[in-house]
Amino acid sequence: MKIKRHLPLAVPICISLTCALLVGYFSSRPASSEVDFPVPLGLPPLEAHQRPVKNQVELGRKLFFDRRLAFNNTNSCAMCHIESQGLTSNQSATAIGMEGRSLNRNAPALYNVAYEKTLFHDGRETDLAQQAWAPLLSPLEMANPSIGNVVDRIRGFDDYKGLFEAAFGEHGVSMETIGTALASYQRTLLAGNSRFDQWRYGNKADALTDSEKHGFEIFTGKGNCSTCHTVGEKSALFTDGNFYVTGIGYRTAIGAGARVSKVQLAPGEFVEVKHEDMTSYSAPVLNDIGRFAITLDAKDRWAYKTPGLRNVELTFPYMHDGSLSTLEDVVEFYDKGGFEHDAERVLHPLGLTQKEKSDLVAFLKSLTTAEDKAKHSPYR
């Protein structure tokens, strides 16, 4: 079972920064500047390049929440990745961008993004610091006309005076330092030490209920979930980082389920209407072809990256288009073997009983970190 969470597809943006530039730029940072940030139980150790740096984290958080980074001063990173909504957006199926534009993908949760090898759910970026520039420059998201425009505007903000120098010394405000500060903050968004972690990695036998333990057996056994949402002996990120076709994208592309169709009433808000009642006046749905847009490999058509499942209870709605509202809906989808499509099938019907389904959902909810749940303000 794979639960897909995806960023809206933005206009492709080429940003050329070599690894040598980035490594040389920040390799001299003093070790003492790193945040004393213990990794939660159940997560692997952070490598040297993944460790947050104190002044960079503080600056990155300020940038993350600053609406002035959008061209019209109305949008920020935090408006799609909402702290009280599981670092995603619970209130809409797809993300809402510049001037209320509805994007065609659901905003993914940012938990444990420090460990990601590829970014965006079509995998089109591999560096977290560079990734930040895609939404900043996308005309659908923050709509800045150029990198230089963003740099110049931040240089002109009085409340940023001295902050870049404190974080980066003589380098000051630049494309690299803006991206690196945002990345450093996002690397602090770690989710672990759930009841599952206390049970599996903390030797606390009573941390899970019998139902949750049985759900884990389904997850790693009959449900075949852990094939993609991997669980290690010492840690678990619940993702293999690979790309698969579940049929969701294909279903949308062919207009399956012809009895009803989704109609947009407001940005990110949809209702189901009889297909025959709306085909004459509804605009065609933009075809999202997944990783194929990056690789041009036919096997990647409608393929999306396996997301992690930490705090998955908090990160509804699900799938790359937000088309499944609850964990129960997701389990039903995978129990049926996904949606039939022309590509190689990786999903097959599971034949789960109702008890097995409910126990599987109970297990998934055991992956929630108590501190994150306490901050969550559900929006349904």
C-alpha cells in the first residue's frame, strides 16, 4: 500500500548550481554552529550535510513564513505547508497558489524532508536548497519574475539586516544563501518517537495495542505495504524513495468513473456532479503525467514517488491529487489493487477483511508523533 502526497506541478524551471559550488561554499562552516538537535527515536542519524545550522535555521524559519517572498506579498511557504495542519493543507484537495489559483497537486507534508534523495513527487530536484526556487519562481505559486528580483527585494527589507551575515558571513543575501537557509529550517522538521517507535525501537512492549500490532503484521505481510514503505531494523522512514504507478493519475486522465466528475467551486474545493450535467461547460482537466514529464520514459507515465508515512494521520487528504479523504479510503483503494491501467502492475487485490483493514488503519495512526498531534488543528 502506498499513500501518495504530491506537490503541485509547476512550470519546469532550470536552476544550474553545481555540487562543487555548494560544497565549496559551505564546507568551511564551523562545527559549533550546528544545532544541538537530537534525532528522534526511530529515525536514522543525520549525515554531516543534513545537520541544521543554528543561525541558518532561524533565518530559514523567518523566510518560510514570510509572505513578502511572493511577488504580490500574499503567499508564503507556510501557507501551503501549514504547521497546524500536518505541514500540508488539510482544507483543500489541491494546493492554492498565486491569487487563488488552484494547482493540480496536493501539497505534500514536509516531515523528514532532510532524508529525501529526490524532491517534488515527480523527483525533478535532488537538492533541498535548490528546490526552494521552483515555487518561488513558478507563475502559479509565488510568481517572482527572476532570482535577482527575490534577492534584491530581501536585501531591501530592514528586518533582514544582519541576519544573512550572521548566518553566512561575508556571503550575505544570494540565491545560494536563501535556498540554504530555507533548507536548514526544513531539516529540523523531523517526526519520530511515535508509539510505534517506542514499541519497535524502544523495547516498550505495551506502547501499541493488540489491534495496532496486528495492523503492523498486515502492513509487513498480507498488505505488502512495507515493500515500498520500508521499515528497517534500527530505523524507519517508511519510503523506498522510488516511483510507482498506482492508477490514480491514469484514472483521472481517461475520465474514469463517468457517472460523476469533480467540479471546482473555489480554489482547491470540489464537488461531484453528474458527468452528463457538466461536460458541456466544464474546462478540461490538465493531464498530470507524473515522472514521465521528467524522464520521458514510458514506464514513468503517471508514476509518483513513495512518500513517508510519519504523521500520516495528520496529513489528509491523500494521493497526489488529494482525491482520497481518509485513511480508510486509502486502505480500500489498495485493497482493491489500485486502479487498472496499461503500465506494469505493481498492485494487486489484497482480500483484506474488515478487521484487517481497521487494524491496518489503527497501526498507521500509531505513527503519529504526540507533539505534532498536539499542534494539529484539524480542518475538515
